[in-house]
Amino acid sequence: MKKPMTVAQLTELGRVQLSPSFYLRDFLYSDIAAIHGLSNIPDNPDLAIEAGKRLCEELLEPLQDAFGRIAIRSAYRSAEVNALGNAKGYNCASNERNAARHIWDMRDSAGRMGATACIVVPSFANRFDQPGDWKRLAWWVHDHLPYAMIEVFPVRWAMNLSWHELPSRMIFSHVPDARGYLTKPGMANHEGSHESEWAGILP
């Protein structure tokens, strides 16, 4: 599939269903693109669709099944949009680092695909707003879903939830006073069940 160059072509691309609940259009909005007059459209739609389907089918759908509707804060970024976000200091990593992450249609340096969405889980965030509560949701995801990486942010416990062909299984916190890795391979807390951490959070 070629990059859409008309409204009709972009409309059809947006209608591509990635999973039972999600369409590609759900992931194409970008604050950076909207403010700076850029089009946030995949250069390689087929790769974006393939990676997006895995993200939706393996992570977002089961998370939504468990917790109810999830809100998408930021997801797909074109290479152009991400590069501008990085240059202007909008908390965007370089294109090299965001390949196979927010840039769904760019493989990483090893040729692997991946996709990331920044999401909020309202049913969780509305009930658990005390310091450290973010860990409860992070451990639930760790125990139940084949995620590649999680990055947690302080506002409403938003998280970058990533799918990747070679998952690193790391959870990193950007929360003040708790910045750093909650877990990653090799840490003593990585294996086994963490039910004691997340018990009682399901709505």
C-alpha cells in the first residue's frame, strides 16, 4: 500500500481495522502535527498496519477487556513528526530510538518491527491516585500481557505500552521520586507472580 496522498486515500487507511475495537484512525492524531501543520501519515502503511495489529491484538484489547475503555494519548508518529518533536524538545526520543516504537512504520536497527501507544486507563486512574499506585497497574500488565516495554508518567499514570518482536520486558518510571526501573531482566523481582501488588485493582 502506498502512502495516502488524497483525503479519500487517507480515509480508507483510517478505516483499516487493527483489532475488534481499534481502527488505524484511532492512532493517527498528533498534537505536534496539529500545532505545526504536519501530516501524521505513515510512509509505509503496510508496516504500520502489521505492527499496529500486534499492539492492539496482544496488548490493548486484553487490557481493555480487563479494565474497560482505554484512552489513547499519543501513538503513531511519522518520522517527520517525531524528528520535529525531538528537535523542539517535546519529550520525543530520536528517530533512531523511536523506530519500532512510536514510529510504527520504521524498523529498528536490527530490522525488527514494533509499535507503542501512550495510554491512560480511566477506570484505574480514577480510583488509584496515591503515590506509588502506578506500580499496581504496571505489575498487572507485567503478569498478564506480552509487553515489550512500559514507561509510566505521573499525570493520570499514563503509560507508553510497547509491543516488539523482541520484547525487553522492562518497566521504567518517570514519576518524580520514583524515577528508574521498577523491573527488568536480571532484577530479583522480575520473575514469578506479583499478585500481591495488583490484587483488587480490577473494576
